[in-house]
Amino acid sequence: MAWLIAKKDFLLNLISTRFIIAFLLCLFLIPFTVIVNVNDYQNRLRVYQVEKAKAEKEFKQTRVYSGVRPEIVKPPQALSIFCKGISNNVGNRVTIYLGKIPLFAQGKTAERDNPLLNSFFSIDFINVIAIIMSLLALVFSYDIFSKEKENGTLKLIFSNRISRSSFLSGKIAGIYLTLIPILLFNFILSCLIIIFSQDVSLTANDWLHVALLFFASFIYMSFFIFLSTFISSKVKCSITSIIINLFLWIWFLFLFPNISTYLVKTFSKVGLYENMKYAMDQLDNEFSDKCVNFNNSFDIDRDHFNLNGGYDGYFETTGDSREVIDFEIKIKTFKEPLRIDYADKKWVYQKKYLDDLMKQKKLAKSFAWFSPSDLFENISSSLCQTNTQEYNDFMSNVRDYRKTFVQYFVDNKMFELPEYITPQDINTFPPKKKLEKMWNSIKCIEDCPPSWFSNYYPYLDLSDIPVFKFHQTSLIQELSQSIIKLSFLVIISIIFFYLTVLSFRKYDLR
Amino acid sequence: MLKAVDLTKRYEDNHLALDALNLEIGKGEIFCLLGANGAGKTTTINLFLNFIEPTSGKAFINDIDVSKEPLKAKKYISYVCENVMLYGNFTARQNLDFFARLGGKNNLTKEDYYMYMRDVGLQEEAFEKKVKTFSKGMRQKIGLTIAIIKDTPAILLDEPTTGLDPKAASELTRILLRLKQEGKAIFMCTHDIFRAKAIADKVGIMKDGRLVMMRTRKEFLEDDLERIYLDYMQEPVV
Ligand SMILES: Nc1ncnc2c1ncn2[C@@H]1O[C@H](COP(=O)(O)OP(=O)(O)OP(=O)(O)O)[C@@H](O)[C@H]1O
Ligand SMILES: [Mg+2]
């Protein structure tokens, strides 16, 4: 009996205008969204490849240890095609310095885009699914009882030997029979587009994630089906039902997320970025002062023949006197551990700022429990590895790596090595007197010995420097993040289903 | 076949729509229930179909208490309601097919459906047409066909002749008489006194929820049914 009702509803839906409109809507929206996002991914991939090659090349091109700057470039996630998450808001590049603990990555996609083009379509596949499937769920369920009643078929059906529960299950099965093909169609269409696009290759693991995304979408859709059937079982006529349904839909998808963002910002204040920046600048100044004082405590002429350097601690010199180079080594031996200390001191402020941001994010996450679409978005971005958690993990791996990197320098007493600041053999630096004599015999720059120039020397062999390794979060870890949220949606749906059963028991059939 | 024992319905707003109705309709018998708008005719039918629960009293179909075993009782009954819209996007045949299967008739062919539709006088070209294009009378015929296909010992009809043209109405009469011949118990609510007079074995007049008069065919043929009806309508109930 239930199957008969389900089949009837499926056939009726199939030839209904709403089904055709729904189908056309998906047929246009999905390819458009997916193609835009594939394109976006391809661009990010290209940028990544260029940046990575550049980073690797620059890393190797150094002749002194003070110039070693590992740069970590994070590859774009292929699954961000489905769900962008925060991937466009955060950067993908981190340079490791002794003097600074990285807070965020550099190189936001948004900054690379043409700022003159207003990106009106920054919606991703999961957004489309969240909007379309919830809308379709209620468009197909809002009148499941009232339509039959208005047609007079409800009485006719119940003049037969059919129980209310099998009628109800038949009706719900009918909705599923109609909507699952649409959902499947959306996924298959987007997968096909991805398969046939260049440069995008999904691994078996990625495909597994896509399957999980489908499952999550199914549950998300079910929530709206049961919400809507519940409302239909409470309300007598179709018009009232669609009004309530549409209101709830707008509330869940548009009003609530905005209100919750507003509430989060009101209840959880974040200190100004500028304040943090100011505190850090103060510390930087303090550090500089200490260094200047240290320099001034010696009375030595620091004239260099060929000096390259920067505020970040990079220092490369050649062709100096032995006295000068010894002094510079002494300075570095003092300065670099202090620099590392100050990085830790600055981190206190950075950490506080980060904690504030995380507190906000956490509050936003707890608000998300009240909105199925926010919950669905969280689940999807977690499955696609484009969520805050994944980014935080990456950044803390980067910070751990910096620690290892710094420790390597400390352990090997690198700051005391001449190689830290010069490629020239320490024993070839002449005493000041001798150097002055040499200078007197030099008329023009061509007369200088080539060993006084930095590019006379080969690049360092950096094979011993620790390298950064990307950690892949395991499927189990990701699932454990999503499973509670998914189960929550399932439980809420079951509760709505149960309420529908209760309320349909009393539904007036006349 | 159909029996009401002190069947009473008082709605939630305390309106007494049916007051201790007692009646019995046997096999091969047509009972016509007459009464003004709001008299309680549809309420009676809804009670037989268990769409509403009786406040007191009992309704029986084939000696099965409807409110105790509604599903079992519904096996023996079919129902023709007033102004049924059916599934507009289905054709006449698809509508029949759905309700036939719902009524437990799974093995009917297209030809069978055509035969049934021909039988109630629906024009051939409408058989495979979407029902939303149908007139009220055409839909009423489909509604009747559904009941005929279900082939139950008892049939409830709620104002089946409203909206039918005279020809269609007399076809309906013919069909009802044939069903009576087949031994079915027929309960029909109607405003159509002439039709009732033509086919009824028993006529009841209902007023404000009470069955104020009941006459057998022999009795009401001797008398003038219209006059009796109008008399009862004017008289205030005591
Ligand atoms: N759900 C309800 N709640 C309260 N009163 C109701 C309800 N349904 C019907 N009634 C009342 O019960 C009375 C009988 O209604 P019923 O529909 O049985 O009349 P009827 O004889 O079928 O009339 P008609 O000829 O117009 O079809 C009416 O006065 C009506 O107002
Ligand atoms: Mg009525």
C-alpha cells in the first residue's frame, strides 16, 4: 500500500511543473557553479606551482645561514571545488623567520584576484545544494496532505483498507523517490565536470569524501523534508503551509546566519589587530635598542666592503678585515638568541589575538547548532578540508616546524659560525692593517680580488636543514568532527518524523 | 449490511450534528437519506467511514464495528463523494488504476478499465485524457467507476447526482439499480427527491441531526413524498 502511494506521488511529481522547474534550475546552476569553482581551483593550483617553484629556488640560493628562509607553500585542496570553506579568506604561504612566529599565512586568493572585477558569484557547490535541496524539500512536501485533501482524494484513499501510517510512509517515500534523483543528478553532473576538467585529479580518498558529502547532503535534505511534512500535518491548507515553510527556510538559510554572525561579534569582542601590531612594534623597538646598545659598548669601525642584509636578521658580508668579521660574529652570537626570545615575547600578543578570534569562531560554531544549513556547511567544509580546524592544524604544524628549525640552529651553534654571515673562509680575512695596505694599491673596482665578492662563492648545501612535512588528517579524524553534527541532524529529523506521525494520527481526513 | 445503532456525533464546538441515528440497510437495498443543508447527512457517511469518531453509539458494516476495526470494515465498503477532483495530472485510466490497486484489484488491464468507463457512460475520447480537463459530471463518473471496480457489498454515495445532467443522472440511476440487483447495500444522501422516489427501497428524512421520518417504498409511493418532505422541513423539531 505504502509503495503504491509512493509510486503514485513519484509519477505525479515527475510530470509536475515544479519538478521540471527544479530540474532546469539544477541543470543551470550546478554546471555554472562547478565550472566557476573548478576554474578558481585551477588558478590557485597554477599560482601554487609557480610559488612553490619560486620558494624552492630561493631557498637554495643562499650563501650564508642567516639567509636561510624556508617558505612553505600550501597546495590548494581539490575538494575546495565542492566547498570553499575559508580557503579563499586565508593565505597559503608562510616564510619562516627566527624573529617572528607566523600567525597567519600570506597570499590570500582574494588579494590575487583582480580587485576591479566584482566577484558576484562566489557561491560554491555546497552552498547551491544547501539552498536548492532545502527549497526543493519543502516545495515538494509542503502540501503532501493538504493537496490530497483539496483534491478530495484523501477521503477516497481512506475509504480503502489503508492505515494512516502506511499512507504517511508512502507519502514520504514519494518525496524521497522524487528528490534523491535530483540530488544524485547534481552530484553526478558536478563529478562529470570535474572528471573532464584539466589539471583536476581527485584521489580515491577524495572520491570517498565526495560520497560522504552526498550522504551529508541527503541527511540535510531529509531534515527539511521532515520539518516540512511536520508543518503540513499541523496546518490545514496549502497556502498557510507554504508561508510557514518559506519563512522557516528564509530564517534558517539567510536570517539566522546573519543574526548569529552579528551576535557573535557583539558577544565575543576581538581586540584590534592594530593594537596587537603596536605591541609588537614596541617589542621590535626594544630589541633594536638592545642591539644598538650592545654595538655601542664596543668601539670598533664597522666599515664593510660588500654587505647585504636586512631587518629580519639576514646578514652577508665578504672582503672585510678579520677584526670586523670577528666583531660581526660576536654581534650575531648576542643578537640571534635575543631575536628568538623576542619572537616568543611577541607571540604572547599574537596568541591573545588568535585566541580571541578562535573564541569568536567557537561561539559561531555553537550558534550553528541552531541552523541546519550552518551545520551542513560546517560538516562539508570539514569533509573538504577547507575549514578553520584544518587551517589551524596547518598553522600549528608550521609553528612546530619553525620551532624545530630554530632548535636546529641553536643546537648546532650556528649563530657563532662564520658561515652564518659570510661564505668566505674565516682564515682568508686579512688583519685590518694588511687590508688597509691592500686598499691603497687598488685603483678601481676591477683590481679587487674576486674572493671579496659574494657571488664568487657557491650556494650552501642545505640538505641537513629540517624540512616541513604536510600532515594529512586521517578520515577517522575528519569523520569524528562531522559524525556528531550529522547524528544531530538525523536525530532532529527523526523527532520531526515522530511528531508528524503523532500529529497525522489526529489529522482531519474530511 | 450497514447498521447504525444510536449513532451520535457532537462536534468539538458542542454542535449536535447527529442525534441517536438508528437504521439498517440490507443486501440489495437502496436507502436514500434526504435532508436540508447541514442536516447531518455527510456526518453520517463520515461516521461509517471512520473519518470521525462517534460521540456515542455504533456504526456497523457487515457486523464489524467501524470504530473498533476500521481497516477490516473498509474492505466491505466503497465510497463516492461529492465533487471529487481526483489527480488532475493523471488520465482517467491512471486514476482508476491507482484506486483499483488501492482497493485490492491488481490484475485489471487497460481494456477492463475502458469497459468500466464505457459502462458508466464516459465518452471514449476522455479515457486517456488528463482528468484536470474534465467537467464535474465526468469526474463524478470516474468516482462512481472507482466504487464499481472496488466491487464491495456496500456502497456509500454522498450527493452523487449534483452536477450531473439529466441523462447522466438517469444513467446513474440505472447503474445503481443494477448494483442493487447484484445484491449490494446502497446508502445515498441526496437532495434529489425525484431520484430517491425512483430508486429507493427506503427513504429517510433527516432534520437537525435527527432521522425524523422513515418510509418504505410501498409507504412513500402511496403518499406524496414531496409533500411529506416539505411538511417536515417546515415543522419545528420538538
Ligand atoms: N468539523 C465540524 N465541526 C463543527 N461542526 C460541524 C463540523 N462538520 C460539520 N459540522 C456541522 O454539522 C452539521 C451537519 O453537517 P453535515 O455536513 O453532515 O450536513 P449535510 O447534511 O451533509 O449538509 P449538505 O446538504 O450541505 O451537505 C452542520 O450544521 C455543520 O455545520
Ligand atoms: Mg453533505
